[in-house]
Amino acid sequence: DTAVSQTPKYLVTQMGNDKSIKCEQNLGHDTMYWYKQDSKKFLKIMFSYNNKELIINETVPNRFSPKSPDKAHLNLHINSLELGDSAVYFCASSQVYGHSGNTIYFGEGSWLTVV
Amino acid sequence: DQQVKQNSPSLSVQEGRISILNCDYTNSMFDYFLWYKKYPAEGPTFLISISSIKDKNEDGRFTVFLNKSAKHLSLHIVPSQPGDSAVYFCAASTQKLVFGQGTRLTINP
């Protein structure tokens, strides 16, 4: 029973298209995140939501729009995809926001390739 | 401006020996440090953590050491096992978690 699940796992799409990645957590956590692992393998936070409210937006282009219909879901919509958007996107969740000792639980990742 | 760095992209260790993974950071405001382990096609999973008020935390075969003056932490795995082969990410936190780029550990039989 997957704790943090995201779909699709693999996505190949053309430049200029709009695509969404969905994420759901069944851990009862209040906080959800989107991370991006770029070509240099760094895992960088993109967004953080706490109880459906945006907490962190790390200067991500506004082509990226997260949507949290409820605290168990955080979807990522990307408009006008560019080649540089190719990356692995990880959804994650944690019990609360802002505690340094928070353990963050990650989904399996969504491999996005823009051609 | 990468605040957390893992300068070794890969490490190869013989089974049974000690694996030592290193991590350096620049932000003295970090107050919590974590190690995550990642298998291929899976998300990172939490392994072990340490608060900045400590210099060592041990959990079974895994020990994390923190040297605040050097802004350096390390993860020791002993004895190393084939199942430890994975990518290990160091992370540091104030309220936000900042990751290094990972070190691929390979345990050779």
C-alpha cells in the first residue's frame, strides 16, 4: 500500500504541450511538496503546501502551477513545456511543516522527457 | 549556490568493509541533517538524521557524524552489505530541506 503515489511514472511529450502529474498521500500528513531532480542530480524543492495552502514557491516559472484540492493531493500542472523541463519530479509529504526534524516521505518519481 | 555538496559522485567498497560517505554544507543556520537512500526507479527513503546539537548518532550499522566547525558530516556504514548499494543523499534543514547531489555507493561481493 503505497504511502505517496504519483502518476504517471513516465511521460514523454513534445515541446509546447501542457501536462499534469498527480500525487496522493495516504499518510494523513498535513504538508506536501514537489521536488525536481535536474540533470546534475540535485534534488531541489519547487513547492510546499500545508493544509492546501501554498507555503513555499522556489522561484519556479509560472508555467508550473500546483493545485491542492485537499491535503491528501498535490498535483503539478506544467504549461508550454520546454526542453529544460525534462527531469524527474518527486512528490513528497511530511507530518507537519516547519519542523527541522521532519521526515519527508517521497513518491517514486515521475520521469518527464520533453522532445 | 549549492548549500549542500557531496563531492564524490561515486564510491565502491568491498562487502564487509566500512563505507564512508561525505557531505559538506555552507549555511551555518542548518540545524538538522539527514541522510536519504535511493534505489533506482524509487523515491528517496529516510535513513538516519542528526540534530546540530549532537556530533554523533548511531542506528545499527549506520552512524552519522557531524563536525560543525568544519561544516561537514559523514555517514558510516559498517559492515557494508550488497543491499546497501544505492544513491545516498545528504540533506540539511532549517525549515526547508536542501539536498546534495548524491553519491552512488556500490558494494562489491
